[in-house]
Amino acid sequence: DDDDDDDEDEEAESVAMLSEVAAKLKVVLVGGSIPERCATTGALYNTCCVFDSDGTLLGKHRKTHLFDIDIPGEITFKESDTLRPGTELTVVDTAVGRVGVGICFDIRFPELAMACANRGAAIMVYPGAFNTVTGPIHWELLQRARAVDNQMFVLTCSPARVPGAAYQAWGHSTAVGPWAEIIGTTDEKPGRVTCELDMEQVRIRRRNMPLEKQRRGDVYELRDVGAAT
């Protein structure tokens, strides 16, 4: 179960630091992703923690889809050699609205974002570190696709590129609106993206083009295994 180690999470130094920052600045904080060692099984996860503006840990997402890729002559990477995949979706209620969380490779799977939207999320947040092979082609494309598919905001945060590092991150942290419009972005260098999310736009887009009501449940369906019944 992904909630086995909440007590241990809150005692971890990285989690304590993020909680302190959220409380000090009085902001909802989605804290990127950090390695998490399960105290009961010893399994290692790539985990994103979400904090309320008082520093309370609202939830955590263990990366669901692990990045195993082999493009001959360009890049080979296998997360599953080290990490265990999470087994649950993550949707949390915050002061800024209901937020779904994915990590990096999770953004390639439309079912995850759709299931979060079905649970009421109006914002998807994906910390991620796409590389310089897939990043130029897919990073923005996938964000805009998840946004327009679900008529929701998609926010991504990437590390800046470090010259000479073994892994070269694409960067380009971005905010996308529910009409697939780019409302804020940056480049590969250290920087900040600041923008305002007009949550009324989610309601307007879903009213004007009611995709949820137009889905053909008699032809296909999305099965959210963990949804409350």
C-alpha cells in the first residue's frame, strides 16, 4: 500500500524541509520528486509530496510508470533496475483546487490524467526531467495533449540543465491551460515560471465542449481500478 510509511515520510529531512518552506511561505507546495525508501519493504520509489500552506503533508505520489528506454545510438535508461513502481493514483484537495500528480514518464500515459480528471482534478502537476533526445519533440506536446484531453491545467517543473552532467535534462518548465495554450514557460537555464491560473476557464471549456458527457460508454470505457465505489 502506498500509504504505509506516512510517519516515516514526515520524519525524513527532505520532507521536513519542504513542509517548513510551505508553511513559511504559506503556499501549496508540490515538492518535485525525491527518492523514498519504504521502511517496511526496503523498496525504493520516486516520490512527489504535496503540502498545504500550513506545512501539512496532504499526499504523496509514487511514480507509476518507470522510465525504461533503449534508443540505439542515442540513449539507454532503465529505472526499473533501481526503483519500484507506485500502485495508486494521487489526487489531493488543496487551497488552490483539486490537484492530480504524476512524475515525468507518467505524462506519456493519458489514462492516468483522465482518471485523475474523473476524480475531479482541475490541475495536473508533473515534476519531470525529460532528456535532450525526447524533450525537444515530446515535452511540450505531451503537456498540451494531457491539458486538452481533459480540459484542465497542466503544470510541469524540470531541473535546469547542468553542463557536463551525465544526464542532460531538457528543462523548459511550463504551464498549459485547458485549451492547450501555453501560459508560461522558460528555457533550459535556472529560472522561474510565474503565471495566474483562472480556474473559471476549466468550467468554461468543459461547458462549451462537454467531452465527458459525449464519451461513448457503450463503445469504450476507462476503468479506474482504485476509484471509490
